[in-house]
Amino acid sequence: MRFGSRHGLLLGGLILLLCNVAPAKLFGLTSALAQQAAPAEESEAPSKRRRGREKPDAKASVLAPGMQQAKPVDIFGDWNVFAMGQGKTRVCYAIAQPQTRSPKTLKRDTAYLFVTVRKAENVQNEVAVMLGFPAKPASGQGKPGPAGSPGSADPTLNLGNARYGLVVKDGNAWLQNPAEEGRVVAEMGRTAKLTIKAASMRGNPTTDEYALAGFAEAMKRTREECK
């Protein structure tokens, strides 16, 4: 993973545009967002405090840490559309929280899945995840050469029978191959659910399931806001 690429700087670039921060402070803010999005480590929740189904209120805006200055545009099912900035600096994105998370006994921060459109860089389908905990990287992450198929324990984004490898940094994840972003976003508009699988730094396997009803409409509106 080349974190200096546009793919690796997704969250930092988004904060830069949303919060009007000077580029020199970008990496510090990316680190700060990672700390907000992921605890030091996930922990076993006491039985009396176990969390059940974590479905966001469809009538409430789903706003991830570091994005507080973005303005809500519309809501389609579980998917919220936000926009910020004008002209070439405009950023728009569709975002959702997972419907279900397992295992339920692990205490984690809230997770988010979002697809971003950035006019300044002609970016149309940037997929990213805030996992809510620091995750183990893929076995081949950081090794030279093209990425191979993800291993059984590697972090993945799953749509139907298709598995897409993820690269992780702290509690954030991106598609391992940016060239697959368009295909993934198109498939998200035709599929009922998406799952994110990752193992915590302690080795606990986790699965977050996102409902995709409304995503196609949310993505259409996102593009309209940043066309």
C-alpha cells in the first residue's frame, strides 16, 4: 500500500476540504481522525452491557468523526448524502453505519462505510471504511509487487461471492486495488448487502454487515451534488 497516493490519503484529503485546513497539517489530522475512529484496542464487553443490533436511525444523519462541517443533503434508506465546499473544492459522499456487527460481545467504536466524490481530483468512486478498531493488515500488505487474492484471514470487502482485499492503517481501510472501485460501487447498487471482515490486533475476527437498499439513489444524488 502506498499511503502517499490519492487512495491512501482519502480521509486526510476529505478532512482538508471539509475543514479548510492547510496542507502542512494534513498528516497530523489524518492521525487524529484515526485515533477518533478507533480505540487503542477492542475489548470484551461485560454481559450486562452487551450491544445488540446496531441499526442507525433512518431519520437521523450519519456523520463520521472529523466530518462535522459537512452539510446533510438527503437520506435514502440507511444511506446519508453529505456535501461541502464550492466549485473545484466541493466534496460529496454517501455514508452508512453497519446494520449488524458480530461478535456482539466485542466493544468497538462505531463503524462507517462511505463512497466519496471529489471534483478537484476527478475522483468518482473512492471507497473507504472506518472499522472502529485497529485491524490486522493483510498478509501481503506492504510487500512489493501486485496484490494477489486475499487470504482467508485478510481484511476483505464482500459482495455476493466476490471478495475484495482491503489495506488497513489503524482503524481505517481502503480497497487494495483502486482500479476495482468503479466495479465495487456499481455492484453495491445491485446487491442487497455488503460485509466487511477483518481481524483485530488481538486476533478476534469481526464482521460488519451493511444494508445497500437506497445506496444506488444515494450515490446518484452524491454525484449530482458534485457534478
